[in-house]
Amino acid sequence: MQKNIVILISGAGSNMEAIVRAARRGRWAERFGAKVCAVISNRPDAAGLAGARGEGIATEVVDHKAYEGRDAFDAALIAAIDRHTPALVVLAGFMRILTPAFVAHYEGRLVNIHPSLLPAFPGLKTHERAIEAGCRFAGATVHRVTADLDHGPILEQAVVPVLAGDTGGTLAARVLTQEHIIYPRAVERLLAGA
Ligand code: NHR
Ligand code: GAR
């Protein structure tokens, strides 16, 4: 059975790129019948859209500003995603909170990477908050998405040190290098059924 992967982005798309590269290098098509078949952004100006096109992947924009409310946006997003009959929907720097109806529609197929060591620091501005709290370690978490924001079952985590003089930006960059390792690994494990 063909396992289609749809990736949702809002920005640079470096996690999306890491997954696309891992799919190629790890021969996901041959081993799991899996391929990244579409990248969808809620922001028309997301830099990751050009990256995806450069990889030969179909792209689409579902601009949340064009919809009256979250229910209408999520319905349009579901329509765009379901054209690809995905086995897996991967949030990669996707910045819109999803409605319970959306989450229920993709139950068991929806994963996210969050730039903190969950359950610490769900939500936004995670790096600044970790520094402010005096944390010695920070990191990233791949988790299943549930209606309860950033609280789904944990699939993978990576830890990095918080260094003296870190800003949100320097810490984010250190965490991001680890995201690029654990996100492809988590997706590969899901495809392998492990
Ligand atoms: N949706 C559900 N239901 N559950 C989760 O666990 C989700 C989710 C949607 C996105 C990613 C998450 C993150 O990893 C994610 C997890 C956006 C916001 C947010 O507040 C919070 C968490 C995450 C993503 N977004 C604002 C909103 O009003 C908009 C912010 C912006 O556009 O910059 O949707 O951190
Ligand atoms: C990543 O650090 C990701 O964990 C984070 O945004 C960055 C996206 O980078 N996600 C969130 O903050 C979700 N609210 P990318 O576009 O280069 O993958």
C-alpha cells in the first residue's frame, strides 16, 4: 500500500527538508512505499514552499487569512490534504492551532515537532521561556497531535545544553540541528510500524 506523507509548514521548512532528504537517503519509497507527496503552507510567503518545489514536490497554500474563523480554515485544509489520501500528516513548523474536528479527522496519522522538552513549555516563545526559567537543558519533542495543544504522546526527544549568554536565537539554532535528526527518525519509525 502506498503511504503518502503530507507536510504542513508556515516558515523556513528546514524540518520538511530534513524529512525529504531522509526519505531519499533512506529509500523510504522502496522500503515502506512512502513518499512526501505534498507540502502545504498557511502562509503564501513561507520560504519552505520554494524549497519543496526545488525537490519536485507539489505545493499548495491554504491562507488562513482568507477564511472566516478556524472551522472554515481547517475544513479547507482538510480538503487540500485529503486530495493526497495521506497515511501521515506531519506538522513541521506549522503555526496554526488546529481544531478538535481536524485532529479527530487525522487521529493516529498526525504528528508535530515542538521546540521544547515537553511537557515543559508548550505553546510559543519556548526558547526565551526556558532561558528565563534558568533551565540548564532544552531540546525538542516529536509527539502525536491531540486536541490538547502540545500534550500528545511523546515519540522522540533530543536534549541540548543551555549555554551562558544564550539568547532565544542561539538556543533555537542549537535545538533546530537536533530537530533535523529526531524528526526524520520518528517518521521513519512510524512508517516501519515500530
Ligand atoms: N493543534 C492541536 N490541536 N494540537 C497540537 O498539539 C498542535 C496544534 C497545532 C500546531 C504546533 C505547536 C508547536 O509545536 C501545533 C501543535 C502554533 C501555536 C499558536 O499559538 C501554538 C503551538 C503550536 C503552533 N499559534 C497561533 C494561533 O492562534 C498563531 C501564531 C502565529 O501565527 O505565529 O493559532 O509549538
Ligand atoms: C522549528 O524549530 C519548530 O520546532 C518550530 O518552528 C521551527 C520551524 O522551523 N515549531 C514551532 O514553533 C511550532 N509552533 P522550520 O520551518 O525550519 O522547520
